Amino acid sequence: MRIDKLLSNMGIGTRKDIKKFAKDGLVQVDGKVVKDSSQHVDPDHQTIEFDGEVIRYREFVYLMLNKPPGVISATEDLVERTVVDLLDAQYMPFEVFPVGRLDKDTEGLLILTNDGKMAHELLSPRKHVPKTYYADVEGIVTEEDIVSFKNGVRLDDGYQTLPADLVILQSGDVSQVEITIVEGKFHQVKRMFQAVGKRVNYLKRIQMGALPLDPALSLGEYRELTEEELSLLKMME
Ligand code: URA
């Protein structure tokens, strides 16, 4: 690919800027200054540097975010802070977006990527990708609730959910549970508990497909997926 295209894709500047930067000697390929910005390079096999820094070119970026409460799962918003606002400027050129949505007050695992095909596959209702949440629920969660969720519950709009797996970690005035659903209706977990007369007062996604949230990530922290994690996600495609 042309070096000016590569560098502009990486957010270094416009092609016109890069033409000038190359003339000024700021662009190097395999240690040699390249003055002609139309030159072709092979980013997989050549080392490309701009102003002394190695440019790691890739088409797609995959990030795991531990979403904090109070930010919305969108790329931009006039009023609210979005998950994309949490990212470092180096990720801006990639134009990542969240794969699905977590409510503003929900925490936990959110994947951000610019790989539209992969996002589409993960979100496809046909694929039934399991998503596991930890929840604090007001009131005593019972064995009957487990059975109801296994059979699917009827939501407020009449929709009958697919079977969901409910695990009671602790039952009490506020119960602690884990729930795995294979679809992604609006406010689904909260509405499923509403259907059995209970209220979720804390919700955190802890797994998507075979990919668990890295417990080392604090709220608001994120990192790129490793190759192994990416293949765990791709197993769902
Ligand atoms: N279910 C909900 O109710 N909210 C979320 O954010 C995710 C699943």
C-alpha cells in the first residue's frame, strides 16, 4: 500500500501533510529516509517510522473495556460522555465503536472494534452468543426464578425470552446472582427480573461468548485483546 495512505490511515495527517513530512525527511522505511510519499510499502514485512517512532499498522483494532457507570455505549453524543471518549487519542484514527450496548448504569465487559463483520456476527440474533452478567437483585431470588428463567419469561412488551441460565450466588434482602442470556433485548436482564417481580440494582457484564472480562482492568480501563482472546471471540463467528 502507498505510504501516504498508510500514514494518513494511522492519523498522522492528510496525504498532503504526509507529502511534506516525507520531503522533510520524517518518514523512514527499514531505516532509510523515504522522500517520495507515493512509494509502496508492505506493512507486514517492513518497518515504517514517522518522526523516529515505529508505526504499527493494522486494519482492525479490538479493545476490551471495563465500562464504568455514567457513560453511554455510543461513539458520540452532544451531551453525555461516551465509551469512545474514554480512549486514548492513538485509537481515534481507527474509528472504533462498541459491539452492542450496555445501559448507562451497567458496568463491565464491552468490546470496541472497527471490525464491522466481527461485530455483526457477535450481535447477530441467529448466533445466540451467550452473555453473562453479575447482578445484585432486590429481594430473595428463588429456585422458582431459576425455573422461570430456564423456561423463558414474558417481558412487559409481551416478548417471550429464550431460556436463560440463572445461578444464585447468595439469596437475601439483596440477592447476588449470575445470569447468562443468549439475546440482547433492550434492558433485557432488568426486564427479566421485573417479570418475576424483582428489581436489579447493580449490573455488570462479566463474559461475552468465551471471553471473560479481565479482572485486572479497573472501571474505565481498557486494553487491546490478545491473539488468544481474539480467537475466543472469533470462535463465535
Ligand atoms: N441487560 C440490561 O438490563 N442492561 C444491560 O446493560 C445489559 C443487559
